Amino acid sequence: MLASAATATATAFAWAWHRDRDRRQAAERLAAATLETLLNAVDANDEVTGQHMRRTAAYALCLAEALGLGDQERRKVERIALFHDIGKLHAALFDIVHDDKRLSDEERARIATHPERGAEVLDPLGAFYAELPDGVLAHHERWDGTGYPRGLKGTAIPLYARVVAIADTFDAITHSRRYHAGEGPDRGLRLIAEGRGTQFDPRLVDLFLSDTVQANVRRTFQQSQQAPQALQPSRPRKGGERRADAAESAVPNVQFRWRAPSAVAEANGSRDDEEPPPPAA
């Protein structure tokens, strides 16, 4: 009888374990699908930011591989890079980011909230990708402690965010945008070198400037110039309208300029994009 009871108990535990495993795997698949949907939504709402984040991911992987990170760690770096600027799609920032006019100090202060806004929208996925919200939050921290939003210094900044910071800056320098003409990889590498020990982790800068990484970075840069679709899907627009072809139909119909006003703000009738700029770090 004891043997039968033990067998029954073991069977029950095995069934519960498999049930929990199936639920966990289903939740993990849902989380992965959510990330893909978010990435597609970025592309659909702001192709320029989407392309920038994908190029940043490509450069970050060049550095992560040279750093000797394993496959799982490289995927963590890639995820942070792919979503590091997602906070710029917040409704309070979207029009400022896409305005061709020179930014005012107040507008710059508002844009400086995008790491926090991005971390907030990614926080529900932290149970599956623990590094993602914190990495996005920290990608504008500086090695010398003068970055934002928390003023982290040195190795207190997550390693993955330190990697992404270099890749992000390199792409911002080398790729043309509405308000900035791309200056090419030579200029980008020089400015990364100038930030050694102040803006960036000096060890990572030395590695980024090594011959092997430079060669990979330059190859990726040329690829992004000649065949950007190899780094990210190309979804051309005309007159602000979507194409009705098969590739475009795969993009979720998601309006991604989200807004999350507080109950107090709603009660007072105030707007989320009228909040005062954060205090300086």
C-alpha cells in the first residue's frame, strides 16, 4: 500500500511539474512574441528609430563577440540594443524627437526621460528578460558618473548597457538623421576614443578600437549603407501611407505612441506631455 501511495504521489508531482513546465514555456513563448511585436510596432510607427536600434544592435554584437560573451549573453546585449530607444516613441516625446527645429533646453530635458519611459514599458517583461528594463534604463549613464538618469559610475553601470552605449554613440555619429549629417566611421572611432574613461568604459573602448572589431564595425557600416535591409526590414513609406503589399501586411496594426497619465493628472485635466523636466543628475 505504501508503494502504491508513493507511486501515486510521484505521478502527481510529475504531472504538476509537466503542467508548470508547459505553462512556463507558453509564457516564455508569449514574452518572445511580445518582443517581436514591439519591434515591429517600432518599425511601423518610426522607421528611422527602428533602423537606428537595429544598427546599434549590429555594432553592439561586434563588441560583445570580441568581449568573449557567450551566446545567451550576446542575446541579452542584442535585446537591450534593439529596444534602447523605445522610450522615444512615448506620446510626450514623439513630436519633439521628430521636429526638425533646434531643440530647446526644456525639450532636451524631456528627451532625457526616454530611458525611464522605455524601461517602464519593458518592465512587465522583466520576469523573462531581467536585464532588459535595467539595461535600457542605463544606456545613457557615463563611466565618470555624469550620465543619466541615475548618475551611475564605472562598473555600477550594467556591462550590457556599457556595450550598447558605445554602439549607440557610434551609430549616432556616423549615420545621417534630420538634424545631423553622418560623419563616417573614422570620425566615429575618433570620438569614441576621446570618450575613453569619461563617457565610456576604457576597457571596452580599447576593444572597440582593436583591429578585429574595427574591421567588423566598418563592414557592418558599409552593409548598412549599401543594403540596410540586411540589418532590418525595409518598409518604405510614401506620403505617410502604408504599402499594401505582403511584407507590409505582416506589420501589426499598432499605434505605439502610448500615454499613461496618472489618476491625479487625469483628475486635474493636465497633460502627460506637460510634466516639468526632471532635475539634473
